[in-house]
Amino acid sequence: MSTTVELFSAPAAEQDLAVVNLRELEDRAAKVLQTGPFGYISGGSGDEITLRENVEAFDDYRIVPRYLTGLDEPDISTEIFGTKVAAPIFCPPMAAHGLAHITAELGSSHGWGEANCPYTMATLSNTLIEHIATAHPAGPKWFQLYFAKDKGLNAELLQRAKAAGATAIVFAVDLERPGNREADMKNDFHFPSILKFPNIPGALAGESLGEIMKLFKHGLDWDDVTFVREASGLPVIVKGLLSPHDAKMAIEYGASAIGVSNHGGRQLDNVPGAIVALPLITDVVQGRVPIFLDGGVRRGVHVLEALALGASAVGVGRPTLYSLALGGWLGVHDMIEHLKQEFALAMKLSGAARVKDIHAGMLVPQTTSIRFRQS
Amino acid sequence: MSTTVELFSAPAAEQDLAVVNLRELEDRAAKVLQTGPFGYISGGSGDEITLRENVEAFDDYRIVPRYLTGLDEPDISTEIFGTKVAAPIFCPPMAAHGLAHITAELGSSHGWGEANCPYTMATLSNTLIEHIATAHPAGPKWFQLYFAKDKGLNAELLQRAKAAGATAIVFAVDLERPGNREADMKNDFHFPSILKFPNIPGALAGESLGEIMKLFKHGLDWDDVTFVREASGLPVIVKGLLSPHDAKMAIEYGASAIGVSNHGGRQLDNVPGAIVALPLITDVVQGRVPIFLDGGVRRGVHVLEALALGASAVGVGRPTLYSLALGGWLGVHDMIEHLKQEFALAMKLSGAARVKDIHAGMLVPQTTSIRFRQS
Amino acid sequence: MSTTVELFSAPAAEQDLAVVNLRELEDRAAKVLQTGPFGYISGGSGDEITLRENVEAFDDYRIVPRYLTGLDEPDISTEIFGTKVAAPIFCPPMAAHGLAHITAELGSSHGWGEANCPYTMATLSNTLIEHIATAHPAGPKWFQLYFAKDKGLNAELLQRAKAAGATAIVFAVDLERPGNREADMKNDFHFPSILKFPNIPGALAGESLGEIMKLFKHGLDWDDVTFVREASGLPVIVKGLLSPHDAKMAIEYGASAIGVSNHGGRQLDNVPGAIVALPLITDVVQGRVPIFLDGGVRRGVHVLEALALGASAVGVGRPTLYSLALGGWLGVHDMIEHLKQEFALAMKLSGAARVKDIHAGMLVPQTTSIRFRQS
Amino acid sequence: MSTTVELFSAPAAEQDLAVVNLRELEDRAAKVLQTGPFGYISGGSGDEITLRENVEAFDDYRIVPRYLTGLDEPDISTEIFGTKVAAPIFCPPMAAHGLAHITAELGSSHGWGEANCPYTMATLSNTLIEHIATAHPAGPKWFQLYFAKDKGLNAELLQRAKAAGATAIVFAVDLERPGNREADMKNDFHFPSILKFPNIPGALAGESLGEIMKLFKHGLDWDDVTFVREASGLPVIVKGLLSPHDAKMAIEYGASAIGVSNHGGRQLDNVPGAIVALPLITDVVQGRVPIFLDGGVRRGVHVLEALALGASAVGVGRPTLYSLALGGWLGVHDMIEHLKQEFALAMKLSGAARVKDIHAGMLVPQTTSIRFRQS
């Protein structure tokens, strides 16, 4: 095991990627990443049913475009928590960007910052929060919290993040224990010892995710949401929810937003794809708080669909790490700009002039016509 | 890039094709066309979901035939805008037939004319409208307009088309900007400089579609339909619609027909297949104007299905260019005659004596029996 | 073409086949049959959607077995038109068994006769009706009529068949013109000139099916059913129906049975699979006459399903020709006995003691449980 | 045939397996088992539709997890017939474990006993009941009865089992005759003569299952349930039921539990997968007796789904024999412990603290969101 750790090295290229689409980045990244890190990043849990459904379920809908609306160029910018951002796209929290590139979170945050879109700094970063924040010249920064057993540490982390410029807290509630990730089992994956987790004391290098998670509280409850809210004084996004019940509870406990997510299909397998869960959450939230979705977004039309079904913005996770591996911050930036272009084209061609014009009536289930005729 | 352009050459064969079915033409054409042109012609946008659904969704229905009706030979002829044509089949507008064959639009129009079926002359032809018209000895000719920024140019084009014999205008409203066509991105496809677009001033050779489209108006609106109608004095088919709302609007603005189309799956991906969108359009049009459909028609049974679901005639696009590439006007003619035969056989074997006898009651959704038994 | 014809030879083996299942016979037969004959026998029309649906749609149902019913050995025998037969299985009409084996219809009828199941003598046999009849020692014999343009010939054929022992007439109404069979087009298939059609004058050898069908009436109507009934004085099975409307009409015109069939997926493609059409026919027939189904039956559970959905017996077509090709009458007999065993086992394991105990309540749609829970 | 029998040898390894998932055990076991035994163990009947549906239909549901419930470690233990067991998982009856490993049932029962989960001793064991019982140090032991023609033998077997410690009788009612198992036909599979069936007199070695089953009663009826109940004085699980009707009858005849099973897809093919049949059984049982399910369970999430749909515990059949083949009792134990871990993780990540907290509301059909939006 230590042998594997010693041999770890991360890509270092800094370049544009000539991105044709976000899907292809996975195969390209597989060629520059080592087996263990690639398995950790790309893999899901169990039979990877949720991993696949995250992407594929976007195709369960069809977009019904409108023409002759007088629309020339759509405006893809939007406001999140009162701040204007370039597009309804953000970087969700992911651990250990150092697996993907030597610049680690400095690269990914720089890329997202240049694109003027929100970036989430993660508890399990390989870079100090304060350094990540400085690499991100523009766009809102959020901080994702894994809730430590030591409450004082939580308060300290929240205050450090706020001081570093975080404007919202992403409270990830779905990973007290890692899911059943077979790639990691087969690769006996441990974080390379060269990679540190400088934001938390005690997370030794060379450990597995399961070992690291022992530092964090098991048995989280709704009062912990209150704690995060009060200890940070910032809007709290409760992230990882898939059930309407939990969405209602989150609002009751003061959440400022709901994060619909299945952790990229990495926690419990056989849960609904994010886009599948979304409309049920939208129904109960009824516009009281924004909803953010991550999971499976690879296309401009996916962004449009998620917004039509009630999301305010969508996270783009794995493509961030793949583009980081392939081209550093330039790669990340290239990926985001490509997605922005696809999204702008989807708005243009479907007849949506502004982000807020995107609505559920633009979608029909894939098989509408036949079903309609039957009834 | 200029190298690629210099090396361009188009097929020149003139021959019958012994067509067994229209599907196989794509593979055959792939062998005689260069990579860039073949990619441009065959490709769709994005994940090509709509491209595939165009063809595959025809199989979501089953035809319920009737026998012992006393029918000997069906009559496949029909009337379109008061003119009798050999079959409810037409050539939809497509740019740059010069990519497929040295005779370009002269070949395709000749083939369709010999078959006595409507042919659409396109704004982005490689041949002058007047020359295309003369190569088409019989059958109605229509003219497809991309709406130029210069309104005078539009009026001039419409009058030239009318003078050349066009009896209807196809106003294509779904391509102000080209869709996300990855084959063209990968091939860095530009129209070969040897191919001219003689009907429009300023469309330089050697450009990409995106560059060319800058000559045309972005931000089209419904008043432009009125302009086209008044400037041409001809029936206007508003083409590229997929939403019931737009179909209603088109009728309100004086359209003489609706063109249900997703531009061959080349504009916004993830929109409904043409045959999927059709019945919803039929429901709102309620017989006030004819509906034309293009997208995915490869079989005589497809023609029958589209008519059963409300279309008056169907366009056959890519097979025109494939058969043109393989055999010039003789190839095109061969393809159309084969499709006519398949359609005649479909009418014969399903018990429809005349085109107007084809009705929705001939179809059932694929899984009817099981669903019926459940309720 | 004549070269091909001269080279024709048919298999001559007479042997047991050690049948494991009827599906595998196609691959085995492909090895002993020439390309043209195999293509003619195995092929369907168009995209072969109906050909595949015939077999696959049986899997849209699930059988719900009952246990502890006291059933030891089920009785698979049944009565058809008042005659006891060994099983609700029959040989449907098929042309030109001489393509499959040198014994032609003598082999197939002998095999079915030994199995004591009904056999249909076809108009387009390569053997005289009278000879076929003598090779079939037991079990009812039926005669299938293609309706000649010459009404006198029809009357003569019906009387010859009756004299030879036919107890019912199968009036095939779905093939005035052959379907769009691509294998035959690709193989330029003509019946080998060595094979004669001795029951009809004027059907020259070496012709295609399309040429032969010119001898028969196009434009059949319901009065022709009356003619067949009166000219034969026998029960008439109107075969090839898929629509409830036609089933009702057939009963009105005095049919003694309905033959639900799509001609083995060889006529109009994209029509419903036989087992898909069956329940709709059953609903309108309401038990007034028996229903026979052919198309896709390959398993004992398929027989059980068809009976549960309203059929009185099922035809087994291609497997007859495949087993004939592989083993002559012994092969045919072996195939039938295997199917009987599978059917007996299906009855035993589902708890049906007698054929008449099989009923619709034994089946559920494949996805019942989920759908039930939704409502 | 005798040649094959002489050459039989079973694996003998005793080792941990480093199980990553239960699915992969089949491929691994295929490498250590001979063709005939592997075909017998792995094969299903007919087209193996039910065999596949057993596993695949678990994916027709999605689990909707709840978070922030305060749950730290879930308790996966449960009570069955008043006895606490480590998990709601048991070994269902399977014949001839000697095919898989030289320790035969001694190995499998030892593994399950160490895991403290119920084990079912089978009539067709290769080991005496009394010996199997001693190898199983903990956890309930059940005895599966095939009902002999000789009623006295049944009574004797039941009393021996009870004396050996059996606390319940599994009355298997679905195999009077074996299903249509093609692997066994193709391999001409007979039990190797070296393997004895010491619990029943007269079952000679070297026979096929069909021959052996002639010792047992054909034509079982509901009174036989009464006999088993009275002759054993133990709770009776009527196993092999798929219809709500039979479940009701079983309760009426005094069954203490229902065993939902299709015999691993080995009896009648095209019957519903076990998890498909389960909710319909649950509906009629209405909690009056526990329901046990076997068929297709390969994942911790499958266990959770079955319990959510009404099962009290689930059997894990083939993986027992595969792990036995690969590692003897250590392998079996390893397999069970892995499944326990997956199940514990599924409970943890879905928010179920105790087995009895698992309920139907945790599941939705796979496509819920789209269907909801349509209505």
C-alpha cells in the first residue's frame, strides 16, 4: 500500500482542451490519471445504477422549442443569493482535487472564478481554505462542511470560511460513511500520503475515505442544521437531499436552499437520479427557497431541463476534475465556457431569453404523444 | 483548412441504385463521400437523441390492417395546395447539394421532378434558383427562405423564386444559429470554396454554416411571417415547428401550412422526434391547414403513419442527398420510386384505397393490448 | 438466375433431432439450407419489426402459477371442430415445403399426422393435395385456399380438398401481393424450377412469389368468404386477421373460426405481433367461434399464453420447415413432441389440468406489481 | 454417462474470498466447478426470463433516503419465529451441496451458523440431517421437505429433523417435476454417483433430478399442508408460492409463513420474478404471517427493498453454493458477512435504524417523477 502511495503523481498540464462535449472528458482523463485516483473520481457505488441514471434520466424529457419570439441573444446570467453570476452553473464540493492536478483546488477555483460562477470550497480540500479563496478572483465562494465530532472545530471552520469570503455554507448531510464503492475496494484506494487535508486536524495522509470520516459526527440530526446556521451566520444549503420530506424539514429548520444530490451516485446506490428526484422536491418547496441540483449534468440541454424542473442552478462535478486533470485551471475554464455556450444555444434554440423564462411547460415526457392519444 | 478545401471533390456517378431500402443508403453513401461532407450531411446535434428518435419513434405505433375490402391497387397520388402530385412525398430544403454530387441541385431537382413530387429550392443552394427550376420538369416547386438581414434581399429572392415557378414559400424559422453539431466541430467543417452560394450575395465560399448564418436575421418574429406572405404573394409554409402553440400562432399569422420538423435533428437536440410532435400539432390545427412533416421517414409504412397522424405529405431529406451522391438524378429518382412502391404496398396491405382514406384509427400504440387489459 | 435455379438441392436427412428448444432450430437449419431458400423461409418484411414482435411479445406477460391443486398429469388434448386432437397445436399453411426437404409436404404432413395434430395443406404446395392427405395418417387435415381469379378453379380445389379428407378450409386473405421481403430481393429469390406447384394450373416453376400471385384474385371482398363457405360446404377459418373489425365481419359472413396471424411477419411490417393482436380479437369474438393464432410460438409457455388470451389452438410454422429440413418427417415429429412436452410441463407447473382450464386470470402484464402500487 | 460420473470431483478450498459483491461470485465459481455441476447450479428453465427477472426487477424500484435522522449505527438483527437472528437473511433449501464442495452441507451450514442466520436443511442433501445440524453451531435450523409418496417416510423425516433441532418446516410445493432446464439437457446432467442422498431411501446415485422426483408425490394438495403441520408439530412455511390466491389458501390451511419463490427461475419460466410477485402477496397476507422471499437477492439494497415490500427475511441461494465452491465454510461466511455489511450500509444511508423501520414508503417506482407530472 505504501508503495502505491509513494508512486503517486498528478498531472501538471496547463492548456486549453478544445472541448467538444463534457462527456468525452472522462475518457480523455482516464488516460492521464492513475488507476486509483481515476477509480475514486469516476466510480459510483454498488451496481452504479444511480451513477448512470444521473446522466441518462435527462433523456426522459423532451424540450418543446418555440420560435419567432424575437429573441436574438439569450442572457444566461442569473442571480444566486442576490449575487449576479455568469450562468446558473457552479462547482459542487468534491474532496481532494490534488488527485487530479498538482495545482489541486487552486486550479479548479481559479478556473471557476475566471468563469464568474460559484465555487464550493470543500472540507476535504488538499489546500487551505484561505488559499483557495485567493485563487478565485470573482464569483461567489461557498464552503462545504463535513460536520466534525468536535463542535468547536465546526465553528472554527465556518468562521475561517466566512473570513475567507464564503457567502454560503453547503452542509453535506449524506456522507457519514462512504458508500459501497467497488472501484476503491478493488484498487485498495487510499489518499496518497503526499496529499494533505490541511483544513482539518487529524486527517492523516495515506488513509481511506472511510477512515477519515471517523473524524466526523455520525448520527447527524436536524438540530445540527441550526448549529451550522447560527455558527456561520450565513445562508445554509442543506445538500444531499432526495426526499420531499427532508426538503420540507430543511426549510423548517431554516435552510436557505436545498441541494438535491445523490453525491454523484457514490453513496447509496439505487436511489433516484438527481433529475428524477428534482420535480418531487420542487413540488414541496413551492418556490420558498432556491434548489440546487448536482448529478449527471453534461450538456447545455441538461442545464435547461434542470432549471425547467425547478432548479436555480446546477453543479458540475466530475467534469471539473477531469478538465482540471487535462489542463489545469485553463482546462477547467475551457470546460465551463463550453458548457455556457451549449446552454446559451439551448436557450436560443428553445426560445428562452432569460434564465427566469425557463419553465416546466417547455418539457414533455419522452413519450407524450402516444400516451396522450391513449387517454 | 485551405488544404482540405482544395482537395474537395464530389461524386459524379449517374446510375440506378437497385435500392432495397432507404436506410441502407447512408452506409453506401459513406463510402463515396468525403469525411467532412458526410459528417455534415449525416450528423445531428449534441448526443443525436433527436436524430435517432426521428427514425425510431415510428416504431412506437403499430398499423392495424383491414382485409377483404375489395381493394385492388391503391392510388398513392394526392393533392397539395390544389395541385395533383404522384405521392404525398416531397424534397425538403437542404443546403449545398454540391457536397453530394457534381450536379448539385440540378441532379436532385431533376430526380424529384421526374417522380412528379414537390421539390424545395433552398436559399443556400449551390445553384441558381432559375437553373434548379428548369431541371425540374414536373411537380410543384417550392422555395425555402432564410430571412436575410436585408429585407430588400428577401423580397427580391421571393420574387425571383416566384418568377422561376415556385408555388409556395417554405419559411424556415428554426435556424438562426446552427445547432451543436459535433461532427462538424471535429472535422472543422467548412463549405469547400469551390462550392458557391449564388442566390445570396456575400456568402463567401469556404465558410462554416455559422459564419454564413450571420447574413441572416437573428430575432425573427411573427411579423416576419406576414412579410414573407405579402412579399411573395404565395402560400407560406412555416417550417421547423414542434409546439402546438407555434402552430396556432402560424395559422393566426396567415400560414398556409405547418412544417413539423426538427431540422433533421441538427438544431436543438433533445427535442421531440418529428413523428412524436406531429399528433399534438394535428390536435391544435384541426384540419385548418395542411401539415407537412420531415424527419426520419425511411419506409413506406412511415409515410402511412405520418399521414394517419395528420400529415398531408412528408419530406425525405438525407436519402435524397445519399441517393444523389450514389447515382445523380437517376439515383434520386430510384430512391423516390422505391419509396413510392413501399408506400403503395403499405396502403394495399393495410386496406387504404386512397391517400385520404388513411386515418388515425389505423394505428395503435405499440403496447396497446397489454395496457387495455389492465384498465 | 437460371444458374441459381439449376443448382438447387434440398436436404434429405431423416432423423430425430434431439430438440432442446424450437428456437435453436433456425440456426441449425441455416446450416443445411441454401441461402435463397433459407432467406425465403426465415425472412420477414421491411425492418422485421413484426417478425421479432411475434416472438418477443410473449414475454410481455407473466404466468401466475397455482400449486397444491391435486394435479398429477395434465391432459393436453383438446377438441377442434368437434374432433379430438393430441394438443392445441397445428401446422399452418406454408408454401413450397420442397424448399426444405426432398419429401416436401409428404414429410411435414407425415410428421404432424403421427403427432395427431391438425395439418394445413396449402394451395402452393409442391405436392398434390391427394398425396399430402395420404401421408397424414391421423389428425384433422385442413386446406388453405389462395383465391384464384378463376372462380371455377377455386370450386374445384375446394372439392378436391374435401374429397381428400379436408375438414375445414383456411381462407388466407392477407396475401394478394407479397410483402416487402428484403431477403428475397437481395437473393433475387425465385422458386427453383425443379419444384412444381401441381395443385394450380399455370404456376410455372422458376418464378417469384409475386409473379405466382398474379394468378390469384386481387381485390378480395367479404362475399368471397361466402363463396368459399358455400363452394366447400366446410367450416371456413378466415386467416390473417389482426383487427377486431375484421373479426366481427368474418363472423357476420359465416366464418367458423378466426385465424389471427400476420403471415409470420412476412406481409405488412409494423403490424402488431400475433399475441399482441389476440386479446383485442378475443374481446369482440366473445366466444362465438374459435380463434386460431400463428406467429412466434416457440415455447410451451407460449402455447399456454395464447390459450389464456383466447386462442383455441396455435400454429407452428417456421419450426415445421426447419425441423423438416433437419430430419424429414422424423424431425418434424420430434419438434412437435418436444413442444407437447414443454406445453404439458407448463400446464403441470402452472396448475392447469385440462386445456379448457387455461384462462386469462393466469396471466399478468410483465410489470403488474409496480403499476398496481402506483394507483 | 458413467464416464462423466466417474470423473466428478468437487472443489476443496477453505479460504476467505475478499468478496467485493455477490454478483461476481458466479463468474469466479464457474472457474472452479465442472460444466455439469455449474450448469445445474447456475441454470434456469426455458429462456431464463424468470432467472434474469429475479435479479433485474430489483432495479424497478428506487430507494428514497432520509437524512439527519440521528441514526448512527443501524441494527440489522431481527426476530424470526420468535428467535433473534443476526440479519433478515437465510439459506434457502438447495439440493446436493456436494456438487459445490467436498464438505457439502457441512460447509454451507457451518458458514451460515457462524453468521447466526437461519439455514434450511434439504431433503435432497448429500449429508445426513443429523450431521448438518451439528455443523451449524448457532442460528435457527429449518428443514425442507419434499413430500414422499410414502407418507410414513414423510413423518419419519419430519420427526428426525425436529429431533436434530429444526424449528420450522419448509414445505416446497413447486417441484413435483423439474422445470425445463436446458443446461442439464445439453450436459445430460446426472448427479455424480459418488454423491449420495442419505436422507431418503431409494434415491440411487447417478440419477437425474427427474428420476429422483419419482419418489415423491405428484398431485400434492392443500391437505398435505395439514399433514406436514400435524406430523411435525412445527411451524410450516409453504414455499414456492407466487399467487395471492395460494397465499390466502396457505394461511387458511395453517401455514405459519409464506415462501415467495420461483425456485430460482428453475421451474416454470415466464413466471414473475420473486420481487415482482412479492407486493401482491403482501397485499393479501396483510401481516397475518411472515413472508420469506428468495430469488435474485445479490445486494444489500435488494434485502432492503424486499423488506420494504413486505418480506420478513430473504433467502440467498446460488451465492451460497458459489461461495462454498470457492472457499468452503469460510467462503460462505465471508459472503454472508459481506451481504450483512452491504445491508447495514443500505440501512444507514437510507435512514432506517431497525429492521422494522423499513417500510414501503421508502421506495418509489423507477420512473415516478415523470409519471407523477403527467397526471
